[in-house]
Amino acid sequence: MSLTHFRIFGAVALSAAVFASGALAADPGDAPYPPFKIGEGLYYVGSADYAAYLIVTKAGLIQLDGGDAETGKQIVANIRTLGFDPSQVKILLNTHQHFDHAAGLAAIAKAAPGAKLYASAADGAVIAAGGRGDPLLKAERFYYEPVPVAVTLKDGQQVKLGGWTLTAHITGGHTAGCTTWTFPVTVAGKTRQALVHCSSTVLPGYRIGKVETWPGQTAQFEKSFATWKALPCEVFLGSHASFYGMQAKKKALDAGKADAFVDPQGCKAFYAKTEAAFRTELKKQNP
């Protein structure tokens, strides 16, 4: 299977899957990016596009997403750059099992041997198998070092540590167990509701409608869009930095806009566009 750049509205969605003459090309998605503070206790520690978030609590650290294998190593270094000890990561969370979000979890787990991975049933099984079992990305190049799942998450389940509470929303479609996260965070002196979007992309090669990549995928997308549109989303974040214009917002933050990542309208616009893209693809595949 030959995969080209997966893009969503001109932004990279799975840029690691870029191949030239059958060989893996350089991946701009995992280019290093300096870590920075988004809100009180919330930090960006991912790469240029493979987003990852560090939450600093009274009882230790929570790491949300690991990027690809290269990004995972960067995350460990970024945690140290911020002045924190990677070994104090107590909980590992994930948005979904694709290699560009889960392959880096192993590097973090090695730096924090006491950390426990929390993941949805469907995606956790694939992570524990190192990427094997994905219905689309079946080639060896998409596999990665497995990480065992300590806690299997259910829809609506809360994860608590050191005064922080994060809620898992199983928003399937992009993957069967794709997980969107919501939690309160203080930004610019005010408590806001943050949302880390999993993904709403219909990947090239997916079949939806009458014929599906896996049973129930179309219904999962439908349910997920209803969920996303109903969730509170003031601080708009996602599994890819490109989903929410991270680099442009970081420039605004550096220029003195303390609430640069507060973007409820951008969140609404993103879901309107991705749902429109989903419905266009659904109609195209089911004339």
C-alpha cells in the first residue's frame, strides 16, 4: 500500500506516511519544537506537528500522547528542558493508536518505569500489540514497540491525579477507540475548559457507508460529531498541532497574548469543516 501525505485542510494529518520510490521519506511532522506553557500546569511537549501534552500535578506528571518514535524521545528531552523529571510521569494517556501518536509511548515508559498507560479497549489492544491489528495500516513500517495497557478506559471515565481531573470521551471513527480528552485548566487567570481532539479525519483508503473498513465505523463517526459539537471547548487542542494552528498561536503567545490558545470559535469552525469533509466523502462513496 502506497500512502501519500494525509492532509486535512492543507495541514498534515499523518505526514509520517510519506514515501518516495518505496522508501520512507523525511518526516516534517516529527521535526523538533521547543516546549512551552499553555496554561497553569499544562505544557506543550510535542514535535512540530505530532502534539503531546504534559500536565503537572501535585502527585506527579500526566503525559498525553507520545507522537511517533522520534517524537517520543523528544518528549522525554522536552520534559527535562522544562525542568521536570520524566521519571515522575505517573499516567500515560493517548488519543489514538496510530504510530504518529502511540509509537513514542515506549520511550516515555522507559524513562518513567512506574507510569501506567490508560487507553480505550479498541485502541489499547492495538497499542499493546505494537500497531498490529489496525484495519488499514497493516505494513511493517507502521508497527512500533508495544506498551501494555494498565487501565482500560470507558466512555466518560475520569482520570484523576493530584487535583486534576481529565474525562475520556470515546469518539470512534478515525480509529475504533479514538479518545478525545476534556479538562479544566487555568489560562490567563481564568478557568477554561480544554479539549484535546482525537481526530475526525477519514483517511485515504477508509471505506464508509454501505461498505466499511470495520463494522460500525460510519455510525461511530456520526456519534462522534454529535459528541464533539456538544463538548465544552474553550482551549482548543488536538493530536496534531496543525488541527488548531499551534505554531501561529505560539507566536501570538510570545507576542504577549496570554490567552492565545483560547479559541472556542476556532474549535466550532474546525468541527464544521471536518464534518462537511466527512459528509462529502460519505456521499462520494455512496452515490
